[in-house]
Amino acid sequence: KRDAFGYGASDYLVKLPDQIELIARIRAHAKNYIMQTERDAAFFALREMKKQLEASNRKLQQLSMLDGLTGIANRRHFDETINDELEKAASRQSALSLILIDIDYFKRFNDTYGHETGDRVLRMVAQTLKHNLRTSDALARWGGEEFLLILPETPIDGAVRVADSLRRTLEESPLRWNGDDIRVTASFGVVAARPGEVDVHALVTRADAEPVEQVGRLG
């Protein structure tokens, strides 16, 4: 009996009962087996649904952090990232710089070529900046035609070099429009966080007020 149940038996008969009892036993065990199988299937389905729901939630979380037009981080994600980076810089006493990037004469460009082409400019600038950064840097769309770039472990002189490199890269990446190359330029404001600084608004305001260089024009 012990061995039989050890192998997974549901019942053990010393001798065969009469036909009615045998059929009743078989039906009862079959019913229990079917119910157990259905419970296992339902549990598996619930587990899979939970996995899918978690994956969907992660995707929604990621999408909520992205700018719908450019595909880079949005202002909400920037706020979280800069706060974390400022805290790290303060605790480690390390450098942290911020670059504010403002596309030159964007309104005039929109008025001349239309908002659809203006959207293409924003996407082009975002992708150009994104593909020319270190993995540790963080880029976000601040709003309108402005972008913000966080440079951890980077003092002001290093941030100025990064800004100048990005400025030249944008100048050398014209946008094709109706068969013509349209030169897109931008102004860059660079600022380094002060020791222990945690005021994000003050940091961005200083970056906006301290442009490193303004070059060219759009068109």
C-alpha cells in the first residue's frame, strides 16, 4: 500500500468490490483528477496573466518616462534623474554638470516650413544628441525646443568641451527638406552644480542664463 501511494495512486483495493462500487470509485477518482487538472491549468493561466500584466506595467512605466515626439526621456524622467544625480554628487563630493540646449530660431523655422517639419527637426536633434553621448549621461526634452543633458562626474571644463562637440555635430547634420539641406544650430548653456546643491530649478535657471556660445542661424 505504501509503495502504491508513493507512486501516486489515488486508492488501493485489497480485492475487487462489486461492479457498482468499482464504477463509483473510478468516477470519483476521475472527477478528482479532472478537477485537479483544471485547477493546475487555471493556476498556470493566472501565473501567465500576472507575468503579462507585470510586463505591460513595466512598458507603461517606461512609456510614461518618454517624450512622445522625440522618443527620449521627458521632463518627468529628467526631474527624477537629476534629483538622484545631485544626491549622488553631494554624497560623493563629485562633479556634476548640466547642459541646456536650445534650438536657434525654432519659431521662425516652424512658421517658414510648417509644424510637421519642425517636429522632424526636434526628432533629428534629439537623436543626434542621443547618439553622441556617454552611457552615463542622461538626455531629456525639457519642453518646446529645449533639451537638457546631465553629465555625472564631469567638471565645467569637460562639460564645455562636450557642448562644443555637440554644437559642431549638429551643424554638420543638416536636415533634408524638399531636396535642400537645412542647417540646424543650437545655443548651449553649461553650468556645474555647486557643492551640496540640490535645487534643480536654480541649476536649470543658471544654465539658461549662462550660454557658452550662440552660433549661426536656422536655414
